Amino acid sequence: MSTILSSDSLIGNEVKNYQGEDLGQVKDFMIDSTDGRIEYAVLDFGGFMNIGNKLFAVPMQALQLDTKEECFRINQPKERLERAEGFDKDDWPNMADPKWRANINNFYIN
């Protein structure tokens, strides 16, 4: 099985927690231009949690690609994600801001 995948094959993948709940889908990826690493997956949880059209940047460390089920897994209950910091599709945060990054990483990873 290949470990190299195109972003097109991953965008649109569903996001599920380990309890099997559908949480949304991947809309985009944010790449650090200094080292080429994918830092965040931009997720749309809106349709599943009644929180409008907000998007959420989730650190890639918090996601696991499930190639068998063709989805991403996150170890978070649906109720916790309802409290996550989101943003409007027309007003993205500065993802290079150290304070923003620390808040997001603390929420999903720590």
C-alpha cells in the first residue's frame, strides 16, 4: 500500500471519532512553507453539530488516517468538539500566530 497520497484524495474525507460518530469532513490542508509539513487539516463540522458554517483547524497530530475506512479519526467526543474554536469561511485566522497555534494545539493535543 502506498504511503504517498495526493491532497485531492484526502480532501472531502469524512472525520469520525473512535466511537464511530461522523463529525464532518476535510475541506483543506494548511502547509508550513518553511519545511513542507502539513500542520493543520481544515475541517467542516457544521452540518453535524448545528454550529453553522464554521471551519476548524485541527493539528495533524490529532488526526489519524484510517486507510481501510478511508476517513480520518480523531480521539475527541463530539460534545467536546462543539466547544472548539472555529472560524468563518470568509475570515480565516492567522495560523502563523504563536498564540493562536498554542491555543489550538492545547485544545486538540494536550
